[in-house]
Amino acid sequence: MKNAVFYCALVFLLLSCQDIVEVTPPENLIEREKMEDIIYDIALMNAARGFNVQKLKRNNVSPERYVFDKHNIDSLQYAKSTVFYASDSEDYKIMYQNVQKRIDTLYEVLKEEEKVFQKQKDSIRTAEVKVRRKLDSIKKAKGDTLNVPKGPRQRPSLSSSSQI
């Protein structure tokens, strides 16, 4: 039994001590800044896909194809560049942190724009209410401007009006 444990540990040790092959940059490596832009765009497109899939299908938009066309790359070039950048996990983590910062900044900007839009929407709603109130008051005023009591009208008698 001790021999079996010893041999298992030896095999495990030998397999874990393999040479780690360093990833060489591909010949058409995407620049780091452009790679961050691509990751950013893919994140936005994935968010859009999660928000309204039907709109993307209706407009025949493939998020990945759109990003690749926008940055003038192909999926193989993207895959090879991703493997290269992912081989240095710390650097790759920094790239994703930069993308996260950009997304957070965009989120804050959109929140502020939404507040401005909501204020405009509220002021329009307030103006509409004022106009409706004004129209209602005009309608009420048109109904009876002389304050004559409503009901059947009586004709004046001829005897009292014939003093001419």
C-alpha cells in the first residue's frame, strides 16, 4: 500500500513538473488598446443581447460579427490574440479592469442623462397639466358666461312690454 502511494505521488510529481511553454505573440496580434476596445464592445453587445434579443434578430444583427467588422478583424485573429493576452493573467486582469472602469463611467454618464431626461419629461408633463387646466377653465366659462339660471325660459308678457 505504501508503494502504491509512493508511485502515485511520483507520477503526480513528474506530470506537474512539465515545461511551461511560453505563448508567442501571433503574427497579426491585436494591439493592447484595440483589444481593450474590442472587449468593451463585446461586453456592450452582450448586454444589448441580454436586454432585447428580438430587436437584434429583427434587424439581423450578430453581435460578434458586428464587433469584428467594426474593428476590421476576424474571429481567428481575435482568438489568437485572446490566448496570447490571457497567457499573462495579471496583464489580462488589468485589461478587464480597464474595461470595467469604462463601463462604470458609461453607466454614470447614462444615469446623469436619464436624470436630465426625467426632469425634461416632468416639466413637459407639468406644462401639459397647466394647458389642460386652462382649457378646462375656458370650457367651463363658455358654458354660462351671463350667469343666467338654467331651466325653461319664460317669455315676457305682451301687456307689460307694449308701452310704446
